[in-house]
Amino acid sequence: MKKVTGILAIAVMALGMATTAIENTTNEIETKNNVSKTFQCDDCDAPVGDRKPPKRIA
């Protein structure tokens, strides 16, 4: 019974570590997307009709 409990504990820990790594990667990707959206528009505070079109990111 101890072996089964030990194996189960290791499996749960591995699942938790994988979930944490995936969440961190997702947060980094979202942050990069938000930063790139911020830099696309130079004059976003201007009225809608006066804005230049967004820049393309290479």
C-alpha cells in the first residue's frame, strides 16, 4: 500500500508541476502580446478619426 501511495503522490506532484509550467508559459505569451499591442499605436489617445493605422510587426 505504501508503494501505491508513493507512486500516486509522485504522479500528483508531476501533474502539479506541469500545470504550473504551462500557466507560466501562457502568462508570458499574454504579456508579450499585450506589450506588442501597446507599441503598435503611437497616438492611441488621439480621436478615432485622427489616428494613423497600426504598424506591422515584423
